Amino acid sequence: MRYLPHTPDDIKEMLATVGVGSLDDLFKMIPPDSRRQRPLDLPGPLTEWELSEKVEGLAANGGGDWKVFVGAGSQPHHVPVLVPYLAGRSEFLTSYTPYQPEMSQGTLQAIFEFQTLISRLVGLPVTNASMYDGSTAMAESALMAQRVTKRRAVVVSSLVHPHWREVLSTYLAPMEDVEIVTLPAGADGRTDFAPLKSVDKPAVLLMQSPNFLGVVEELSKAAEAIHAAGGLLAAGFSEAYALGLLKTPGSLGADIVFGEGQSLGLGQGFGGPTLGLMSTKMEYVRQFPGRLAGRTTDKNGKRGFVLTLSTREQHIRRSKAVSNICSNAGHCALTAAMFMASIGGTGFRQMAQVNLDRAEYLKAELLKAGFKPLCPSPTFNEFALVAPSGFAQKHEALKGKKIMAGLSLEKWYPQFKDAWLFGATETKTKADIDAFIAEVK
Amino acid sequence: MSDKCQCTPAAECGLILNEDLLWEKGRPGRSSMSVPESGVPAASLPADLAGDGPNWPDLSEQEVARHYTRLSTWNFGVDTGMYPLGSCTMKYNPKINEAMANLPGFVNAHPMLPAEATQGELQLIYELEKYLAEIVGLKASCLQPGAGAHGELCGMLMISAYHRHNKNKKTKVLMPETAHGTNPATAAMCGYSEIKVPLGPNGALEYATVEKLMTDDVAGLMVTNPNTLGLFENELPKIIEMIHQRGGLIYGDGANLNAIMGYADLGAMGIDVVHYNVHKTLSTPHGGGGPGAGPVAVSDTLLPYLPGPRVVKNGDKYEWNSDLPLSIGRLHNFYGQFRVLVRAYAYVLSLGPELKKASALAVLNANYIKEKLKHAFDLPFDQPCMHECVFTDAKQAPNKVSTLDIAKRLIDLGYHPPTVYFPLVVHNAIMIEPTETECKEDIDGFIAAMLQVAEDAKNDPSILQNAPIKTKVQRLDETTAARHPILTGDMS
Amino acid sequence: MKELNELNLPTNVKYDADHEWVSPGAPCRIGISDFAQDALGDLTFVEMPEVGAELTKGEEFGTLESTKSVSPLMSPVDGKVTAVNEALSDDPGLVNRDPYGEGWIVEVELKNTAQIDTLMDAAAYKAHVEKESAEH
């Protein structure tokens, strides 16, 4: 086997040093009641060529070649070939968490730069080295707000991605005293803050903007409402490109920002791995989960970087740690940093504008084709429309052409009858959109 | 230096180039990414919502390429050299796995596509779940958790859900002293306080001790087997039977599964749920921090509580099943770290039943190192180990040489240091895990380097106390970094 | 680490087994011993109770952090916190440099002044440290 380097002679010599007769004898300490009685029932071993054929066959039988006109938490975007090329360097890819700073300055400087670029994107000064994904970053934001405010109640907008709200429920399930209060959607496709008034001592309001309907929320009003109630605003996003054109959540009053960074140079990858983003204010740093890289100097006064404030983390504070997170999405964060460095601030803004233009064009063409707006508010990349009759059948029929014509919203929002979510990014050209409209008509 | 030390890949003079921070480079208006013309009418957002966009530096493609290439040269990976980081299983990361994970069909697959569009992805998930259950001898598995600690959380949430469903009032969890920090942190997230279980004199759990601590309000035991001292917990089946009888469940921490594939049967032991760290056992790259993936495998008892949705096979079609009334629900944006799991799938198929041999060689390498080093370094538990062995600095301490100094000296000799100061139950621990992919010559080179360090500690401790001297930066000031944290660069 | 005979163990304070010291008289101050600060290494953060908090002998009232450890501060007496050493927020290293002076941690109003008499004097504390080190 090509990954197992020991020759029979090596094994013999090493066994002699150890003083046992065979490889199996190394496992004599395993008592019979814990011992495996039957061989591993697995296919293989496959040669490299057999393996490629098998896995390439699976990929060919997968969804990678579909034309998808919706995001719903996962967006197709162009990625310069430079990014995966550099990210594939094994010095980055095959290293561990940078616990020995002298041997991992590359990773550490890259994390420090990542933290800085994300902080500039969201408008809050402290960013961690990543969480698993957007949904877990949101759940951790709720837990963090509970610690900061020493309160329990969690309030979430119903216009946050439904999957992310499911993850929040999963995380909070053992806390039998905590009820998750869900704020309804208003007719304008934005969160209705009115019921917040009746929540006793809310720790946090969790928002997403643009929300699941693509609508840009009024975060300053959200901040006003939750701050008046003594809680924190945690504001999230699933489409980072929106921040190329919008005000930062930090500047609008968010105390915590969580987000999904998949748009920053990461493929859709059937949903993972992607990149959980999380930022906050300096005053809350001791309740902030995740790894942090910090700048310092070495014994000769040279600039260098280390992991810092580790006393918050599980390997030191154990049961009193702010989170159990250990491995995060480090390599996805590195990839995102490479992407941000590649596109630059100027390019990011231009590309965000292309996204907006293309999506608005798709929206306008669908309206011409008989769809009706669900709500009048401004949107980015995605939007919800009420479909003309017969569209559901058309949606089914288009699957035969490997086209996913939007996503029905009724499963999560029964009140939005016949409403569908659509979207387009810079990967859909005018010609793509025109061809799609011709199919939908 | 002995002749053998010739193979120590010590650094010579190095070609270490300096490199500025990203925002210290570039000029506004440069770009290394093409932006297409929109080709459609320009749209705009209302002025009250519009912002300026992020102040990121603008760099050319070559500037970006050089920046990250230079940074990479300050890093050390498994491809650079031996990385015997105990408890982290830094084995070789096969390149075919990367190629498979980067197939455009997988990279571009939208997770919200209907099942009929993603039969290939669903088949891979379905088969890997089957294989992972088979390897540990349990009933089923689920790939959704995002990393090892997330798998732990998944496992403990399932145990919590089980007890709540059965109206069992449970508030505590038994926690051996050797546990990774993630175990008590995870228990706390599920509302459990910990009862610390001391070890017996041979470094393993003892039935009598656990039996005395077991009470009716104990939800279960979190146990790593082999434990973090690299020792097999051989009283475990008896302990588990007792806990099961008294209403508790068993969480198995799979951090050390690389030691026992094909040799131990977690189902027979009585484990109810175990997580995998795929970056350890199943060879996926750690990427300098992640992403990992933390699949869990379960017994019959916890099967109904697995996260959802689940892939099921109906005839020759794969489908999603969301009708899971007892499921703890969703734990991830979508279905887990899919492209990490593609790598794990490729690895399992590459070895197949030979995974057993991988474990055997991992254990052989560790025992060989233990035998060769036990005269030079203090070995607190001198008995056959599994995939890792734990030494201390006790023999070097009288010369004012610490575990940290030993670690830093190894850097100058071209090795990543072992895990240091863990497990906490051993004072000043040095925990070595070679893994099975290191060949005998490289293991011998590491042993020679360790013996060299022990000699240096005797003859000239200052060599260790001043190490490393060959790296770009040396002994960074972590105290100032923590007292006055600088976590971002220029925020203007 | 300092050798036993290098430790500074002033005789005008009393010690408890968890390595805190208490200064008799009013105000009554609490800090950590030279042995404790040396064992913990450079401190990076001191988490202190709020003024007005009630301390209970043997219970945790704060934490001391170094880069790689967190240690609880255990109260040697029962009492009410009347002041905390604000200077430690900016410079936790004061505890390392001057553990019995500028590095004090809290001031308390004792519930029962006689409780101080039950604590160890310098000689007894030195013997305690010696015994603990030998056991290690």
C-alpha cells in the first residue's frame, strides 16, 4: 500500500526492538470483550486509477452541471484560478493549528490578515479565525450574547435562513428554560419588531440582512429595538457580496456579526466546507468564541504573530470555556483571504454591482413574464416573487433540462402562497438570463 | 552526533524572505481578478442603505502570488517533515484525495438541488456512512457534524435528547482526568456538570473508582479509548455495563481511533456514540486549523436521535428523509463538510480492509519510539502503548531545561515538536504520535534528534534554552500579546 | 521556578493553603503569594469580583490568567469586597512584580476578624509549600 512504508524487514526489526513477535501481538492488551472478531467488511483496497474512476463517476452523476437560479444560502461566484492554486500549497494545507508559532508564521500572518479584512468588511474591530459555517456562527452568537448579558431569552427573525434557525434550535435544546421567540415577517418582506416588546429580558436579537427573501433589513431599527430592551444585536448574512454595496452591520449598531463566507472564493461544494464568520466589539472579547491571532514581537524585536487570548478556549478553560470549538474552517479562511486579496476593495465593489445589476435584470424579466412581486422592499442577488399559475409544473419540467428554476418558499413560509425565491449572480450573463426566461415563459 | 543523525533534516541557512502585511502593499485600482461588464441596465440600492464597500488593498496577480508563496515558506506541514504531534494524528494526506475533492462536479454542486439531481453526492454520503459504522462496529453513522468537537456536541446533544425523551433527570457526566478539553466544554454546552474520574496507577480507568462515582443523576461517561496517554482502557466493557444498568449512556471520543481500526469493536465495548476526526484517522488535511469533519457513529439506542435529514436508499435511488421525529435536528448549514468527506471516502476505499494494517503500523512506530527513548526521557507509564507515548522533562528539569525548551530545540533540528503540556494529568508532558506513514529511516532520524536534545540538555542547556535559532522569528512574546491584544491591523 | 529559599514570604501577612495572603487590620487586603505568582508565570489578566460582592472562605472569587492557564482565586476569609485593584486591568504584571504591595487584588471588610488567626503564618506557610512541592 502506497501510504504504508514499512517493508517486512522493517517490521521484523522494529518488532524485535519492541520485544513482541508479530503486529497482532502489539494489541494483546485489548481484552477479548473489546476485541474485533470479524475482519473489516469494506470494499478496496482500490488502486489510484480504480478510485478515480469510481469517484469521477459519482461526480458525473451529481449536480455540478445544473443551471441554478437561486441561492438560498449557497451562491455560485467566479473564483480566480490563482486562489485554489495558492491555497493548495501543502505548507498551508498539511499543517496543523499554529500552536508552535515559530513553525507557522505563514498561517498566523494569514489569519491576522483575514481577521483584519473581515473586520473591515463588517465594521467591527474583532474577528475570529473562523467558525464551521454561517449557521453555527449564529448559534454561537446567541450563546455569546447570553453570557455577555447574563440573560437567557433568544429572539430570532423568521426571515433568517430556515436551516440556520434549525441549527439554533438544536444548540439550545438542552436549555429547557430558554424559549426561542421568532419574530414574524411584515408585508414589506422585512422583520416585524413589534412583538419584541413583549419578550422578557431578551439576550439577543438575531437578524439576517439581506434576509432569506433577499430583502435588505433595516438593521439600525433592529439595533434600536433590541438595545432599548437591554439585549444585543447579532446581525448576519449569507451573501458577503452584499457588503460591497451596503452599510456595514457594525456601523448600523450590531454588537456581534455572524455570517457565511462561502461567497468569498469558496465553491458551493454541495454545502461544505464553507466558512463561518464572526466578529464583535473589543469589550466583549473575553466572551467571544474561536481562535484569535494577535500581533506581537519575538525575542529580537521582530514582528510576528501568535494565537492569543487562548484562556477562553476549551483546551485551557475546559468546562468553563466560552465554546467547545477546536478545529474551525481555517483553510477556508485562508482561501477567503486569498480571494479578498485578489479581488481587492475596488474589484469587490464593482463585482457586487454586477451581481446587483444581473439579479435586478432577472427580476425585471420575470415580472414581465407574469410573476408578481411578493414584497416591495429593496433586495440584493435574491428576491421572492409570486408565480403565475402553472409555474410549479414548469419548474418540475425544467429539471429535465438540468435547470433549477427557483425554490418554493411555501415549505418554510406557508403564508407566502405560490411564492418562489429566485436569484442570479455575476456567473449568469445576460444571455443566460434571457435563455432562462425563454424557458420559464 | 552519531552517524544516524545525518538523516536529521536540519535547516541549513534557509532562504527566508520578508513579506509585508497585505495592506502595506498594493495601489488603489490594481486588481488580480477580472470583473465582467454587467451587460444589463445598471441598478441601484436606496441611498440610505448604501455604504462604501470594504477598504481592502488592491493588488496585482503577481503581488498576491508572491505574498502567499512567501508566507507558505514560513510554515511547516506534513509534506515538509515529520509532525509527531500527539493526539493530532498528522499522517500523510494523499494527493489523489485532493483531486477527488476538487472535481468540478462536486465543487459546483448546489446543496439545495433536488435529490434526483445529486444522486452521486447522495450515494457517496450513503456509502461512507455505512463504512464508518462498519469500521467501529456500530449500527449507523451520520456525516453532518462540522469537526471533531462538533461531533462531540452532536453526540452529547443526542444523549441529552435521549434522557429528555425518556424523562430521565440527569445533570452530570463522568469525565476521566485524561479527557481532551473539548469533552468538559461540550458537556457544559449540554448543561451537564462534570464529575472528574481519577486514573488508576497504571494510567487507565478502574471499575471500582467509576462505580463509586456513578449516581442516578449521571447522564453517562465521556471516554477516549485508547486514552490520551496512549493506553487502552481495558476495564471499559465492565464499566460500561454498570453505567448502562444504572441508566447512563456512553460517549466515545474518537480522537484516537487511528490506533484500533480492525482490532477493537466499539459496539462490543458498549459505546453508544463515537465521533471521528477525519483529519486524524481518515487522512484529510488539517489545513492549519480546519476544516475538519466530525461524523458520528451510533448504537441502536441512539440511532433515532441522529441529526437530519438523512440519506436513505429506496430501490436504486437515493433520497432525503426528513421524517425523523426523535432526531436532534440540523447541526450544519446543509449536510456537513461534503468535500472534506470526499477525501475521507477516497481514503477508506484506497485502504479498504488494510486500514487494520495502518493501525498496526501506527502502534508499531509509537512503541518503537518509546523503547528507543525511554532511557533518555522520563516515561511515567512504562507499559505497551498504542499509537502514542507520553514522556516528561523530569530527567532534564534539574538542568533547568523544560518541556518547552525541548520542543523548541527540535524545531532547529527540523522536526515539528510533539504535543507539549498535554495530557494535563502528566506534569510537563511530551506526547509523541508518529503515525503509520513515517518510514523507519524517518522514525530513526527523529529518535536520533530526540537523543541529541537529551545530550544537549546535559552538556549545554543554553542550546535548548535559546532555541530555536534557525527560524524567521524566535520565542514570541505571548504575554504582551495577551495583555494588550492587537487582533487586527490598520482599521482605517 | 524559584527555589524554596528564594521565595519572598513576609511575616506581616497570613497565608492560606491555596496560596492567597491576607493582611490583618483595616483595610484588609487579599493577594497571592510569591510562590503562587512564580508558579503561574507572567499574568495576562486578573478577573476580579465587583465591589459589594460577598466572599465566602474556600470559594472562588475570581481568576488569574497566564497565556496558557487559568487559575481560580479562592477566598481565604468571609467578607464583603470594599475595593478592587483597578490598576491590574492595565497591568496584571503588578501581581508578578510586587505580589504583596502594588499587586494586591481586593480589599474586604471581614465578617469575623478572628478568622485571620486560623490562617498560617510565614513559617507554617513555608512548611506547607515545602510539603506540596515534595509531593508533586
